[in-house]
Amino acid sequence: MLKNKTALVTGSTSGIGLGIAKQLAKQGANIIMNGFGDYAAAKAEIEAMGVKVGYHGADMSKPAEIEAMMTYAAAEFGGVDILVNNAGIQHVSPVETFPTEKWDAVIAINLSSAFHTTRLAIPTMRAKNWGRIINIASAHGLVASANKTAYVAAKHGLVGLTKSVALEVATTGITVNAICPGWVLTPLVQKQIDDRAINEKISVEQATKELLGEKEPSLQFTTTEQLGELAVFMSSPAADNIRGVAWAADGGWTAQ
Ligand code: NAD
């Protein structure tokens, strides 16, 4: 279904981004990976699906590096057809002691990076009159939790950016939507579970139960495969007129 399309998935060396990259590749999309850490095995696994795979190590907190990545995408892949803004970090702290450099980093990586990739991707998408921009927000793009001010502000901002850009391109073949996952068991969440186990002197198993029980009525994690399938659906013709939505995949978290 996505043969001859190119998907850039930011933060795709791990977790949700990697899951989405794999599902898009299964549908035939070429993939540009991005993110930190060792990516060789994941790149080889996606290449084995018979698609072209590139990698650019842009630090998503740095606009000049994002520009270099988009130039690379244009030169090597003829531009980005499906842009998945997924790179993100978390920092948990009460607002009065929230380190200002952490605030700046969370806003830069989780929100401003999507502004930069979006502004740079749209001209090519307009020329082709086709494009998909999928922003990985969060349940925290729709509701808040304490001690996550930067993350909640960034994710609410990302939902706002999604709606605003969706309106700007509403008469074109470009759609812009957000996915708002609840808990997904990735390194980002495992760290929160481990911290909780240490702080409360409980087992990791008990900390996992508590984490889910607090927010997620289904008491289940959403999987990276399920989020990948949602991105595939949003990239399909059935989603041609789905514009500016913030789609919860959160086990009922935001239905409460
Ligand atoms: P993860 O830590 O497994 O992956 C994060 C990815 O982003 C990695 O590839 C990492 O290298 C990359 N990254 C981090 N900082 C970067 C930077 N400065 N430049 C480039 N890449 C960078 O986390 P995840 O759980 O897969 O999270 C992915 C996205 O999903 C994030 O935006 C996160 O906020 C969102 N999300 C996660 C959950 C969850 O429960 N895991 C829930 C809702 C939303």
C-alpha cells in the first residue's frame, strides 16, 4: 500500500518510533530512521522487508541539524511523504524545582522539533499533493498529571500544532493528525516504573500494576505494533479526510 512512499520517523531507534517504522515498512514504505543509540540491528531488520532504509542522526533539539536531516531526505529519497514526529523525552519533577535546562530540552525535542520538520516537509508534500504528518502526542496531550509540566505543556502544544497545520492544508492531499497513546512499555516508561519501585520500596511487578491501575482502565499497555497499525491506517486512503484529530490509544485513560 505504501510502496514508493518515504517515511521519516524521528526517534525510531527505540520504542514506539521503531514499532511504527516497522509497520510502515511492512506496507512497502522506504524508511528514514533517526535517533540515538545503536540502530544497526533494527536497520537490518527493516531492510530485510525489502525497502530502502536510511539513517540520519540529527539531534532533534537542534534546528540546524533538523534542516540537515531534511536536506538529506530530499537528496537521498526525493523528500518525505510520511512524517512521523515521534522523538521525545520525559522529565518528572515538581514545577518549583524543575531544572530549567530540562524544561528547554523537553519543549525543544517534544514540540519545537515537530514545527521544524513540518515546515520543512510541507513544500514537497504540496508539490506532490499528498502527505501524511503523524504527531506522536500522548494522553498527556489531552489531560494532565502532576510533576510533568514540561511534557504536558509540550504534548498539549503538539496537539495544537496538529490542528493548526491540519487547517492550513485542509484543501490539499496532506493530512495532519496526532496519536495520543496511554502507557506503552518502552524504555521511557520502564524508567518511570523502575524509579517508582525504588522510591516506594516495592517490586517492579507491583510498580507496574500501580502505574497502570492509576491511569489506564484497561490495565494493559498499548503495544508499539498497535500504534504502528494506527499510523498505517492514517496513511491509507480510508483516512484521506481525517484531519486534525488527536486519536487516543490509551485503554480508556482520557475517557474518564
Ligand atoms: P523511547 O525512549 O523508547 O524512544 C525515544 C526515541 O527518541 C529514541 O529513539 C531516542 O533516541 C529518540 N530521541 C530522544 N532524544 C532525541 C533527540 N534529542 N534527537 C533525536 N532523537 C531523540 O521512548 P518511547 O516511549 O518510544 O517514546 C516515543 C514517543 O512516544 C515520545 O514522543 C513519547 O513522549 C511518546 N509517548 C510515549 C508513551 C509511552 O508510554 N511510552 C506514551 C505516550 C506518548
